[in-house]
Amino acid sequence: AMAGLNLPEPFAKVDDLVEQGDMTGARAALARATGNAALTELLEVKMGLYEGTLAPQLAMNRLLNLMRQDAKLPGAHALYQEASQRSYAERESSLSHSHPPPPSAPKSGSSK
């Protein structure tokens, strides 16, 4: 699980629910949490990462946009790093699973 993001209330409560894996409760709490569109989006991105419905690359793009608008947005850097690590891990695992190691043939001139 990711670490909590140290968000102000009521967003901290939503973050806690996400950490506990209660996405239904988190969504309900987020729907009631008003007043900060950036933090709302931040938590939507986190939920998408947790559920696997948002690719880490897309999460990173959305977080970059949020950080451009507010460089001090709580939790954004931490979540960006998490998404970055997940993106790297997914790349690593998909590479190792989808490509067997190349046969150790002598290199020909037409190697890519």
C-alpha cells in the first residue's frame, strides 16, 4: 500500500479510506468533500492507481498538470513518485514476461 498523503481534512479521511482499500467509502466521502478541485482530482488519480483503472503514465500526466497549477499541492509529489515507481515496475515486468531473452547468436550487421 502507498503511504498516506498528509492531506487536509476532509480529504485526509478519503485518503485513509483509499489506504484501507474501501473504494466505495472513499468515493462517497470524496463526493461530499468539496472546496478543492485539485485535491479531488489528486484522490481520483490515487484511486485509479490503486484499482488499476488508471495507467501509471496517465496518472503521472494528470499529476504533472496539477503540480503546474499548484506547485505546493499536498500529496502530489508523493503520489507522482508512487505512479512513477509503478510505471517502472510495470514496464519491467511486462518486458520480462513478454520477451524471452534473445538467443545468443553472433551479432549480424542488421541488428536494430
